Amino acid sequence: MAAMLPLTSSTVAGPANASPSETEGVRVIEVTAKKYEFNPSPIRVKQGTRVQLKITATDHAHGFRIKPFPDGVDTKGNVGLVFSSPQDFQKIEKGQMATVEFVAQTPGTYPFKCCTRCGWHHRAMKGQLIVEP
């Protein structure tokens, strides 16, 4: 089952800052996507937090897809990440940013990956979101 993601795009003037911030009850985390890695990873958030991942592709086009269920959990139950709007995945062009917003409802580890072929080691471009109780 594919993740449903809310994604929007906008132009970014400079490099992303990886430090999280709180804006109106939303934890904003800036993430960079570059040749075969997401930074930061893992990303840690507390259960019940509304999160915005602002993902910037810094070197060329990348993609982002995250599973809505934590690893090891039956996918027939309630999702652990509740997204603001439906979207399967997002292609992020070089210098562009995509925003993924969700509420982290269930503790666990949620894998994410690049879903746009980005080179020889594309399949290794993965990360983790860890929701802590």
C-alpha cells in the first residue's frame, strides 16, 4: 500500500537548515536530499506531534515516499502517520522544496526513501522517521 502524502513545491533560495523549529504548534524539520542520502536521518519526533518535513533537493531531482505504518505493524489497522492531504509521492527538482505534513499518532519506526531514480545507488537512498512515545 502506498503512502498518502501532502506535498507542495516552492523555490528555495539557499541551503536547508537541518534544525527543527516550532511554528504554531507544528514542528518544522528541514531535510536535504542529495546524492544517495537524506539529512538528517533518523528524524525523531514525539507521539502526537504535528510535523512538517520541508525537503529540499540540493544536487539534482529526487523523490520522497514514506510508509504510513511503522515497521512490523499490520497494515490493515489504523495508520500511524495521518497526513494532511492525500498524495502518493513527490518528485522534487533541484533547488526546489516539497512539504510533507502529518500527525505522528503511533510510536515506531517509519522508513522513507527516494522514489525518483537519482543515480547508480538510488536504491540505497533511504531514511527513518522515529516516533517516540
